[in-house]
Amino acid sequence: MVVEPVYIYLAFIFLSLAAYAVFGGADFGAGVWELNTRFRASKEEKQLVYRALGPVWEANHVWLIFVMVLFWTGFPWAFARACNLLFVPLFLALAGIVFRGAAYAFRSAMKEDDWQRNVWERVFGIASTAAPFFMGTAIGIWSEFAKEDYWTVPGPVFGDQPDSVTRNPWLTWATPHSLFLGFFAVGLCAFLASVFLYREAVVSKEIKLITVWRRRALTMSIVVGGFSLAGLFVVQVFLPGLWLGICNVGWLLVALSIGCGIGSTFSLWQKYPGTAVITSAMAVAFVILAWGVSMRPYMNPLSVKFGVGAVDDSTLWILIGCVSVGLIIVAPPLIWLMRIFKASESTKD
Amino acid sequence: MLAELSSDLFAARTQMAFTLGSHIIIACFGVGLPILMSIAEYLSLRGDEVWRSIATRWSRAFAVLFAIGAVSGTVLSFELGLLWPGFMGKWGEVIGLPFALEGFAFFIEAIFAGIYLYGWDKLPPRVHWLTSIPIAVSGFLSAWFVVTANAWMNAPAGFMIAKGPEPVNIDPFAAMFNAATWAQTTHMILAAYIVSGFSVASYYGFQWLRGNRTEYIRRAMLLGLWLGCLATPLQLLSGDWCSKVVADLQPAKFAAMEATFETQKYAPLHIGGIPDESRGTVSYAISIPGLLSFMAHGDFSAEVTGLNEFKPEDRPPVAIVHVAFQIMVGLGVYLFFLSAWFVLIRWRKRAVTDSQRFILCLIPAGVAAVIAMEAGWVVTEVGRQPWIVQGHMRTSEAVTGATGLWPIFFVTLAIYAVLFVGGIVSLRYLARQPVEIKGGR
Ligand code: HDD
Ligand code: HEM
Ligand code: HEM
């Protein structure tokens, strides 16, 4: 069997995106909770949120950079096209990313109870919510283009396609399904964060917080579960191309995601924080992978091969080689980081 | 002119220049500060509490700068696609490799920054110190990789243009190791050390003159000085190297830098002066005949290509490039004299802190280094115009088709304003915390 390098390369992209959704998503979710519990949160509760983020958020953020870079290198025209089409939501997501990171760093520089620190914590909460929301909407719009060769035709980028003439990126980015996916993304982040923070609370043996976060995580798992089922209907109604993909190939991953979701609810209920973290992370990762697989063949550059502008296989192989070596180099320190700051013995609270 | 000013191309350029020019300042500290931190912590390992206090306080400042660097850099990676889809679409494949490798450098940097910044109490001191080394190395590497991409824009390599408009026979390694790479990366990384070193030294020099004469301030200033003063002489050599590379590969840029309007032998070096593009003259300059020929080609009689060899639409804006180049070189010379003075003082086994005059002259050095660095980028980028990829793609072909970029630019401006004001406020906040040194003093 001959392995097409594009598939290996796409696998790298989507696995990195899934990693970003899980790790970056949990970090955003912590900010969503900061926004939600702003006025009721106790000191310990806030400390837990910020302490969990501190050492890891920058590393988690790099997954996004990585996705961007792999995307534009491997599929330059698709990247250019996506940037044109998704100009508005991407820009807004970017603003969210910028303010989230900056606000986190600035608040950490300030002393407790300083008014400036409170301002930055507020900004942190709002920005952490905005970023996943707009990324969700971007994915929503992107998914509409699972219908023709939009992504694969090389050439001048804007105004050459019937679609981009009728679609003004300034006005039409807020569609029902894109907004739905925006809220869904925020929900997923909040869910992940609540599960991860439940585990953090167990690790640091904070009895009160354990109860609080477990309750929140359980609630969120039900809410997000409902959201996901509703999402399937939304896709069926608004995104027929994507729905076709799910029916053809994506269904297995969707089923796995649902299974992991149920597993995480069960582990939360049975008070197994470690298992809950793994299953919830996998549930989210499978959503991303299901989406990626179901979008095929519309972002699949194979068809480009017959036209101009394909990324040569030889280039792809070089990239795959470099990325593999890079991942092998990065993995040990990444694991070390997690071990220093996230390790625990407790599997049951 | 008005039409050009209001055009989206101009908006895109302004935004790119503004965001890159902001990011690069922070990035310099991302490259240089880890070295200073690492040395300070190393010196503290034998139980020296002053050095330890310096290292911990710098690490807090680094946390703030690193976050600003990370988010402003993220803006850039989106912008490359948002503003220059034509560029990324056509050339992304050729220059993607260094960006991908840079991604790994960021990874390493972010991982070890997390361990370093939050691991003071979790790791044994020696291990903690060791984690600062990968930060310094990956800062160096990320600068190296990204500048290879820029060098490639100056000296495109690693592809062929056959029948179609698209590049074929792509060789990403050849693109990465293009003819401008070594000179430009060396020059940029030295610039980052100079900016970090002199900014730190200037800040503490200012504190010293204000009467804040503690051992803490003295050592922090000296450490910064050593880095800046060692890098500066090397920078002049590498600047000369850069000039020769430019003279070879981008004669139009070189002519603009030196304001050489006519091709000539025994070409004079213009020091200072304001070029007049319409008349092709330089006024108020000191001219040294033959020196330019010598500097570019090592021979006083060598012929130097003038702007008259290029069609008007292929010439970069001469005045901006020439003036920016003069600023960089002038400030480089100032920093060089400062470094020489520092070495002289140490040679005579005197204390720098005894020389009020030296410290007075040191205070502007931090800002001067930043300005020199920015001016250098103006030379590189504006001097390459009208090309975005020298000889292969014009900037106007690369720009996004999206309209209404000005509002986006102003929003970006506002975002960066918040970012930088917040950053400065946070750094000042950190600086105001009293220095705590265990065991007194
Ligand atoms: C602290 C900063 C600093 C100092 C003191 C100097 N430079 Fe510089 N220069 C830079 C910081 C810089 C830079 C910002 O880092 C640039 C922009 C692009 C690059 O790679 O380096 C640059 C670019 C740059 C270029 C253009 C390279 C290109 O377009 O490819 C030339 C010819 C020089 N420099 C030459 C010099 C000379 C002859 C100097 C000596 C007196 C000098 N520089 C001092
Ligand atoms: C790897 C690094 C860099 C890359 C890939 C890069 C790329 C670009 C691109 C794509 C443009 C727009 C097209 C153009 O006008 O040429 C641009 C413009 C510009 N960039 Fe860079 N750049 C880099 C580094 C920098 C840095 C660090 C600065 C810092 C000041 C800078 C300053 C500018 C300026 C002033 C312009 C506007 C030029 C003009 O419009 O005349 N660049 N650069
Ligand atoms: C087109 C140009 C550029 C792009 C797309 C870009 C992109 C980025 C990104 C995405 C980050 C954040 C990484 C993280 O999350 O940690 C970053 C940080 C950084 N960039 Fe840039 N960058 C550009 C230009 C430059 C240049 C010219 C330099 C050169 C010296 C540079 C040096 C750095 C460094 C050292 C960091 C680490 C952050 C820090 O320590 O503050 N970048 N850049």
C-alpha cells in the first residue's frame, strides 16, 4: 500500500488541532468560569483557576501556532482562501487570544486585591470566552464549503469565485449554524475546564472545591451532551455537505466521541477524576477529528494535483520528516512540564 | 497621492510594519533576556543572594514580556494570511519550513519558560538553572528561523519558475539557506543582544544616577553592559558583511541606502545628507570619494551600480532608506564608542560606577539600540520595495482583496496600545516592589 503523504500531513494538522482544542480549550474554559463566577468566587476558587493555568498556557497556546504554520505550508492556497473568507471571525478570535494571554500575564504581575488586577481578571474572563466563540463561528462558516472545489482551486484569491462575490466577509459571517458552533465551542471549553479543575482540586485536596467543581462538571457534561445532539441536527439542516461526510466516514468518530462523553459523565458521577479527564479530553478530540474527516474531500488537496499549485509530495515528505523529528524532540520536555505541575497520585477522590 | 494613501495596499503595509515593528522589540528581549537571567542565576548558585534576587526579579519581568511576545507574534502569523494571501498562497510552500521549525523553537521556549517561571520552589537550584538554557537557545533559534524567511524575501532561492505562474522544483532547505541568510541572521541576533543588554544597562544606570546606589543596581547594570558591549563590535563587522551581501544581491537597495543615483567608479560614501529623488542629488552630506566602492567591493576604483540602472517603477523610496541607514550606522558607531570606553575603564581596573560621565552617556543607549534596530528593518523592508519577493513578486500583487482595511488597522492599533500600555504598567509595577535580599544588605 502506498501512503499518500498528504494524509500523513493532514493527520498531523488535525491531531495538533485536537491537542489545541483539548489543552487550549481547557485554558479558555477556565477563563469562561472566571467570567461566570466572578462575583461569587471565593479566593481559593480563583487561586485554583489561575494556578492551574500558569505554567502550561503558553505551551498549550503553541499548538495553535503550529496548526497555522502547518496549514499554510502544506496548503498555501487553501490557507489564503480561508483567511480571506474568515477575515472577521478570525480577527475577533485573534483579539480574544491577545487579550487573554496579555491579561493573564498582567494580572500575575499585580498584587492581590489591587484594582488593576481585578480589571485584568475581568478582561481575562471576557477574552477567554470570546476567543473560542469566534473560532467556533469560523469553523461554522468553513464547514459550509464542504460542497465544491472551493478550497482546492488555486489562483487569485478574492472575487474569482462565485461564492466570494456573493459572500461579503464583513456581513455574512454570522449565520445560525456558525453562531451555534460558537456557543458550542464555548460550552466545550467550559466543560473541559470544569473536569480538569475538578481533578486539580482533588490533587490539591481542597474539599470544598472538589464538591463545587464536580457538580459543575456533571452539569456541564449534561449540557454539552445535549448541545452535541442538537448540533447533529444543526449540521443536518444547515450543512448538508458536512452531514454527508459524517454519514459516510465521520460517524465512527462521532460515535466514539459520544461514548467518551458518556464515559466522562459516568466517571464524574463515580468520582474518578483521572478517568474523567481522559474521557472528556478524548470526547473533544474526537469531535475535531470527526469534523476533519467529514470535511474530506473538500480540503483534500489530492485533487489539486492535477492542476497547478499543488504542494509537491517531495516538499510534503520533507515537512513530515521535520515535523516528526520536531515532535520527538518536543515530547520529553512537554511530558516533563506536565509531570512537574500536573502529576498526582490520587485517582479517586 | 491621496488615492495611494487611502488604498488598501497602503493600509496593509502600514499594519504589517507597525505590528512587526512592535513585535520585534519584545522579541529582542525574548532572545537576550534569558541569557542575562541565566548568567545571574548561575552566579547565584553558590549562595549569592544579590544575584538570586536579580534573577528572580528578571524572571518576573520576562514572564510579562514573554506573554506579550507570544500574543503579538500570534497576530503576525494570522496577518501573513489575512493581509498577504497572494504571498502566502504562492510562496508558503517555499518558505514554510523555517516557520514550521520556528514553531518547534516556540514550543521548547514556552515549555521551559513554564518550568522556569513556576519551578523556583519545585526544582533543585542547579536543575532550575539548567532549564534556563533551553530558553536562551530556543529564543536564538526562533529568531534565526524567522529571519531566514525574511532573508529569502531578499534573496529568493530553492525553487524554479517554469511554465506556469507557480514555483516548481521546490527545495525548502535551499530556500532556508539562501545567500542572505547567514549575514542577516547573524546581524539580527546580535542586534537582539545589543537591544537587551543596553536597555537593561540604561535602566539601571538611570537608577544609579538617581541615587539608588545599591549592590543590586550595580551588578544588574554591569551584566547588561557586558552583553551589549561584547556584541556591538561584532555587530559592526556583521553590518559590513550585510552591506556586501546587499550590494551583490540587491543593487537597487544598496544604491538607495547609499543614495547613489548614477553608476560610477570611485563612488563616494555619503555620510548623512538628504537625498532628493526628483533631481537625483544629495544635499548636506559629507562625501568621501572612493570609499563606497571600497566598502562594497573592496576596491576604491570598483564600479557601484546607481539607481539610474533601474526603471523608475523598480526603485525603492530613496530618502527613507538612506536616512534610515544613516541612523542605524550612526547609532551603531555611538554604541561602539560606548563599548570601547567601557572596555577602557575596565582595562584600567576602574569601576564604571565611579564615572558619572560614562553613566550619563550610557543612559540613551537602550533607546538608541532599539532605534538602530528599527531603522535597520526599515532599510531591509522599504529598501526591498517595490518587491515583496525580490525580483519575483511585487508587493501590490500580494495584498489581500478584502477592502476596508483601515478600520482594521485602527482596531489593531488600539489593541496594541492596550497591550503595550498594560505591559509597561505591569513592568513598572514589578519594578516598584521592594528588592528583597535574604540575609540583609
Ligand atoms: C542594534 C542594532 C543595529 C546596529 C547597531 C546596526 N544594525 Fe544593521 N540592522 C539591524 C540592526 C542594527 C537589524 C534591525 O537587525 C537589521 C534589519 C534586518 C536584519 O537582518 O538586521 C539590520 C540590517 C542591516 C542591513 C540590511 C540588510 C538587508 O537588507 O539584507 C545592512 C546593510 C546593515 N544592517 C548594516 C549595518 C552597518 C554597516 C552597521 C554599523 C555601523 C549596522 N548595520 C549597525
Ligand atoms: C521574518 C521577518 C519578516 C517578514 C517575513 C516580513 C514580511 C513583510 C511583509 C510580507 C511585508 C509587506 C509587504 C512589503 O511592504 O514588503 C512587510 C513590510 C514591512 N515590514 Fe517586514 N517582515 C519581517 C520582518 C520585519 C521586521 C522585524 C520589521 C521591523 C520593523 C519589518 C518592517 C517592515 C516594514 C517597515 C514594512 C513596510 C514596507 C513598505 O511598505 O514600504 N519587517 N514585511
Ligand atoms: C513574519 C514575521 C514573524 C512571525 C509570523 C512571528 C511569529 C511569532 C509567534 C507566533 C510568536 C509566539 C510564540 C509563542 O507562543 O511563544 C513569536 C514570538 C517570538 N518571535 Fe516572532 N514572529 C515574526 C517575526 C519575528 C522576528 C523578525 C524575530 C526576530 C528576531 C522574532 C523573534 C521572536 C521571538 C524570540 C519570540 C519569542 C517570544 C518572546 O520571547 O517574547 N519574531 N513570533
